[in-house]
Amino acid sequence: MSSALTLYRLQQIDNRLKQVTARINLIQAQLDTNVELQEATSRLNSAQVTSHTLEQELIEAEKKTNSFRVKLNIAESNLYAGRIQNPKELQDLQKDITSIKKNMADCEDKQLDIMIRLEASALELENAKKNMDVTKGKVIAENSTLMAELITLQKDSENLNVQRQAVIPTIDETTLGQYENLRIKRSGFAVSQVIENACDACGSALTPAYAQSVHTSSRLVLCPMCGRILYSN
Ligand SMILES: [Zn+2]
């Protein structure tokens, strides 16, 4: 096999390896961060916090209402017991009762408001939980496809590396160095095929004699325009 053809084969292996590696990296990054799952988790956490906060608020409001109820019971029993005779004291007691009733009513209103919000929050919590289950299932399904692809790509990568290791020793060091340098300069394409007396990579025409030399020369022939290593079938 001519060294130009060997380099062309190596280039095919290297470019495929580059694609496979890029895809492996992309899949691994995707598996590491899943936006949908992060969003579902954040929604569920937020719903849990809201629910918990409202439950605490409701407990506090109930305590307050109860303490007003106790105060009211005491005040009313004092009033109806008939122990207080002093008109001023009676008036004050009645004022107290009115004030306690007003505070208690405010508290009950607040309690009702919390209960309404708690109901909405319970519904949101239920929906957030359902959404989390659906998202988890979806992510697992998606990831199983990705995982299968990843395994295939890793096998491909291993095979390509084995092929590469088999080709490398057949190329002399100087030629390999030349190939590696050209790959860097020419975006991975160091070797170009001659098709109809032209360099396939840059399109520049070659004289028939030059094109023929690619075929017959024992040394590497470069494209006079782009400097790539030429090979022909
Ligand atoms: Zn060229």
C-alpha cells in the first residue's frame, strides 16, 4: 500500500474517531445535566415549601382564634354571672367582648383565607408530584436510548483506536509528523484524493503529468495549491 493511501486510511479513522469522541462528550454532558428534571424538582420543592408554610400559618391562626374564644367565654360568663354590678365595669366588659369578637372574626377570616390557599397549594403539590413522575419516566426512557448509543459509541471508539494502532507502525515517523501537522492546519483533512486530475479538497487542477506522478512516485506528492498530501486510486 502506498504511504499516501495509508495516510488516507488513517485520516478516515482519525476523522471518524473525532466525530465519535465529540458525540460521546455531548451525551455525557446531557446525562450530567437534565434541564427538565431540574425544573420538575424545583417545582416540586417550591410546592412542598408553600404547602408547609401555609400549614404552619393555619396552625398559628387556629391557636389565635382559640385563644380569643377562651377570652370571649370568660368575658361572657363574667357578664352573665351577674357578679359585676358597676355600670362602668359592665360597659368596659361589653366593650371588651365586642373587641374580642371583632379580633376573633378577623382571625377566622384569615383562617379561611389560608384554608383556600392551602387547598390550591395541595392541588399544585399533587400536580408537581405527577409532573415529577412523568418527567422521571421520560428522562429514564430518553437516557436508556442515550445510554445504548453511548455504549455503541464507546465500542466504536475502541475499535477505531485498535485500527489506528495497527496503521501507525506502518508509517515512518517523518511522514506521520507531516500528516499530523497538515491535519492541524487543514481542519483534519491532511490527505486529498485526486479526482479527474484535480485536488478533491481545494479543487485546483493538476497537469496530467503531475496527477500521474501522484500515482507513480514513491515519495509523497503535495497539492501545489493547498499543500495537502495527494493520493489517487
Ligand atoms: Zn489542494
